Amino acid sequence: MTHSGDLVGVAFSDRVVGLDVEKVDPGVDVDGIARFALTNSEQQELGKYEGLEKAQRFTTYWTRKEAVVKATGEGLRGDLQAEVPKGIQVRELEVGVNHRAALAVVADEPPVVRTFRFGADPLR
């Protein structure tokens, strides 16, 4: 289970999963957090962007990483700069322009993912 702002995500599976959703925050210190949370190549890629686009890209990286450390059971004390461990599949989920979300599944094969949205207009 995860939540951010007015979005809540819940994953059901017969496998171990990690799920994260985050609201894109243009005011976050992207460069400061990136130094300890992103790999060198991710930091270089992030450097190509500015403003809102940079915050969106960072939030995509962050949700992927947090989903992985939730799936491994390490939580935020895990090594966020580590590559995705073998045997973990990561999928980005479409949740609208103001949020980013990712699902990590402990499995050798890519998971089948079905998403359901509830509410009046959940993609705003």
C-alpha cells in the first residue's frame, strides 16, 4: 500500500511486491537528494532537464527505487544507488501528470499488471 496527496495505491499479488506513488514536487531539492539516491548515470541523465521536467524525471527515478527497496524489505535504509537486483521486475504505472508510480515484483518474468482507478477524476 502507498499514498501521496490524494492518491492511494494498493497491490495484490501472489508474489512479493513493492509499490510507491509520489506527487511531483517542483520545490524539492532534486540535486541534493540525487547525490545520495541516484546512480552516476541517473544523475547525468537528470542533469539534462530543468524545472518541472527535472522534478518529474527525478520523481520517476525515486518511485522506481522506493518500490524496489519495499519489495526487497530493505526500506529506505537500503542502498538507493544500487542497480535493480536480479529477480526483481519494475514497472512504471500511469497515474496522471502530477504523480509518478512504480511497482516492483520479485519474479523472473515481467508481471501482468492490471490497474483500476476509482473516483471522479483520479488522473488529475
